[in-house]
Amino acid sequence: MRTLILLAASALLVAASEFTVVFETMQCNGDRGFASVAMENVSKIESGSCVNPNDAKQKLRQMLVKNERGSYDTFSLTQEAAEDVMVQIRAYNKARLENLQKANTLIISK
């Protein structure tokens, strides 16, 4: 007798859904803006190459985001904006894990 366990549809929907991260950008010259990217495409957040024009003690952070061409787009963010993005990603991953752990299962026996 074979037993096949299928995850609940809700867990699959969460895994397949796209979560958008919205954040404030800052260029090395101080210009500011907003951007949004799919959370799944955020590849890395690291120290950037230029100093925050509003706080000479801090460097801007650099976020690498995979694009549809297979390469990466780079966004410059303040330390605070980078931390906000990381908080959003952690919250999404926590909710996703909790949803998967609470998922109902359907057992089909043949």
C-alpha cells in the first residue's frame, strides 16, 4: 500500500506567492527615491562603496537584486532602509515557515 502525502493548498500558495519589498533608495550624491522588488529576487545586502551624504560616519548599503535578464540590479540604501528591508524579509520567512508548519495534510492511500 502506498501512501502519498500532499501539502495543503494554502501552504503551496504561500510558497508560490510573490511578496514585494518597498524601500527608500539613496544615491551617493544624496538623491532619494523609492523602489520595489520581489522579495525572492533580493540576493544580497552588503556595504556599499560611498559614504552616506547625510552622515559621514556611515557608508551606504548596497542591495543586489536578480533581474529577469539573469543579471543583478544594484540599489543603494541607508543603513536604516537596509535594516527595514531585512525586517520585511525576516517577517515574510517567519510567516511562511509558520504557515508550512500549520499546514493540513491530506493522506491518500492506494
